[in-house]
Amino acid sequence: MKTVTLLIVIALLALAACATTPNAPVTAPAAAPANTQAQTAPSAAALVQGETVNVRIKDFKFIPDTLNVKTGTTVIWTNEDSARHTVTSDSGTELDSELLALGGSYSHTFNEAGDFAYHCTPHPSMRAKVIIE
Ligand code: CO
């Protein structure tokens, strides 16, 4: 009887070893992609919260030409035209970019509420505004 019990125990141990060995490589790669997704999710959520907002400069227009955002928001303007543009406050110095070439960008964080009208220095007809609430 003892021999039979021993054989059963050995058989069970062998089964357990066989069962865990193939499972380990399967679960390990599955965990890695899950971690990668978890790391990218928070940054995507941060953008959704509106802390950073993008304005496109395209076809001699600011898109959107009126932007309503909350205090503390960072706005990033990116020029998609081959022509150079600026982001320049109509009055004051809140917005004062260099000439932006194609692909160039300018960012500014608005820390106070108010209406901030701006234009493009080489093209005064390009007008837009940011409303900070
Ligand atoms: Co312009």
C-alpha cells in the first residue's frame, strides 16, 4: 500500500511539474502586453482631461479660431503650412512666438482667465482667440 501511495504522489508531482511548465511561458508574455497598455493609458487620459490642447495652423487659418479652455491649460500651435506664421497677441505680450516654419510649434500655458486675441504678424488677416475660463 505504501508503494502505491508513493507512486501516486510521484505521479501527481510529475503531473504538477508538467502542468506548470507549459503554463509559465504562456502567462508571462500575456502579462507583458497588459503592462504596456497600462502604461500608455494614463498619458492618453491626461490629454482627454484637457490640460493640453492643440491648435492647427493650416491654409492660413488658426483651427479652431476660437478656443475655450480652463485656466492652467497649455495650448500648442503647430504650423502645417509651408508658409511661415506667428502666434502674436493683438495687445500685450501673452502670446509672442517666433516665425514658425512648416512643422514648427509654439506652446503657451494660460494661468489667468481672460480673452486672448491673437494674429499672425506676416498675415494680419489671420485672427483667432483663446478664451480662458
Ligand atoms: Co500667417
